[in-house]
Amino acid sequence: NIYYAVMQENIIVGAIYITTIDYYSKSCTWGLYFKEKINPFISAISAHLIIDKVFNELSIKRLNLEVNKSNISAYNFDLSFGFKIYDEIKESSADYHLMFMSKDDWIKNKSRGLRKSVEKRIKKINYSFIEKEK
């Protein structure tokens, strides 16, 4: 598992995790959480950077996620990046869409929708990934 804290001006504003990494099948699952009042482009840029890192540095071919059906904004956010529903699950407390995106979809959708706007802004920001050993 890999975990990232998203920081803005030395304050944690979100978290991103990558789990169930399977290098044999080249798949993993990811999720993200942000403070409610965060600028939407911070979450979009963070998501873009992590997805790109997963596909290009971890050599993953399929990225999975699950989103609560009642979280319409998260569902629309995932759709805007190119994720597709492949199944649904019902748990005792909620229903979830199971979604995925392939690396080929990621490459193909580079200049569409939200990604097009994010691509332009990433070139203008200063960001870094800081890896810490345990």
C-alpha cells in the first residue's frame, strides 16, 4: 500500500491511497479524500498526478475504485477523468459503483474534459512527491 498526504502551504488538505497493488495482473485500487472547502482544482490536479504516477511509474494497466452511489460529486469527478462502471456492490450501510480505467483510456482521454484543463494548469504549478522510509 502507498499513502500520500496532499499538502498546501504546509497544511494537510487531503489524502490519497493506492492499495491492492498486484504487479502480476498490473492492477490496483485507489481512493482520495479532501477537506470540504478545498479548491476543486487542488483535488483535480492531485488526482491527475497520482493517476499518471500509477500508470507510468508503477506500470499499472488497470486502476480500480469504488464510489458511494450517494456521493454524486465524487461519481461525476471520477467520470470526468475517464473511469467507467464495471459493477456495483451493496454493503450493509451503502451501495457502491465499482469503476475502473485502463492505461490506454488514460492516454486516449488526455485532451478531453476536465483533464484538458488540468493538463494546462499542471505546467504552471510547483509540486513534489516526497517519499519517506519507515
